Amino acid sequence: MIKKLIFALCIALVGCKGNSQEKSITKNKSEQKKVVYTVVKTDAEWRQQLTDLQYYVLRKAGTETAGTSVLLNNKKKGVYVCAACKTQLFKSEHKYDSGSGWPSFDREIVGNVAYDVDYDIGYKRTEEHCATCGGHLGHVFEDGPRKTTGKRHCINGAALQFVPAKSQ
């Protein structure tokens, strides 16, 4: 009798599903707030305005191949703007060589870059997008220069245009 009772308890314990240990990541569209951007265009208008690579990165949240951006090794003084709407996003003095293969900055121009969380590759990342048109820029990580902000804004060069500083 005791053996049957112990066996039944073991089966009951093994059969219980512990929800406290379970991690569930859901993307419920109804829970996400709808953001309205200052610059809004149809998909056809974006396709007409942007190159194929810019469209893929900015409108479809794509990623350019590492090491291919003409802006990667740019060391000129100026500002980096959104390739879609020309909003100023990053200053040249905050650009650094992260070794990642993408243009990297230790800080953004506050108010011009917006953030969201994505789980597109199976874990949490902080996505950056233009606060004016919603164009996807890249991601921000916590492995940047410790002497400044500790942030690495890893940005697709296709999402940016460089505007050189005016010579004085």
C-alpha cells in the first residue's frame, strides 16, 4: 500500500507543470502602442525615394553586410542624418571604430532616435529607429567605450547620410 502511495505521489509530482520556471516571450500586437511619426509615406513612396538597400534596411528592418558601408571608415567632421527623412541622428565626434563592421557611435542626438525591443533572433535586443520617420537604424548594445557612455550604437550605414561640417 505504501509503495502504491509513493508511486502515485511521484507520478503526480513529475506530471505537474511548473509555470514559475517557464519563460514565454509573446509579441501581442494589441499590447504594442501605435506610434504616429511626423514623416509618413506609403510603401510605394518609400520605394521610389530610397535605394533597394536603403529600403531593405530602413523600411523592412534589414541589416547590411558587415564591412560594406562607405561610411564605416569616414573620419570627417559633420553629422549623420536619416537617409529617409534627413533628421540629424549622430555627430561625427561620437563615432568610433568598434571593430563590428558597422558605423558605431557612443551616443545619439537626444530626441531624434527612438528605441524599441525586438526578439527577432531569439533574444532581447534594443532596436533603434528614427524618431521622425520610424526608419530602422540598427541596435544599441552595452559594450561601448567605458570612458564615455559604455554604449555602442551599431548602425547600418545604408540608413545614414553624412553631411560634412561647413568649413569656417
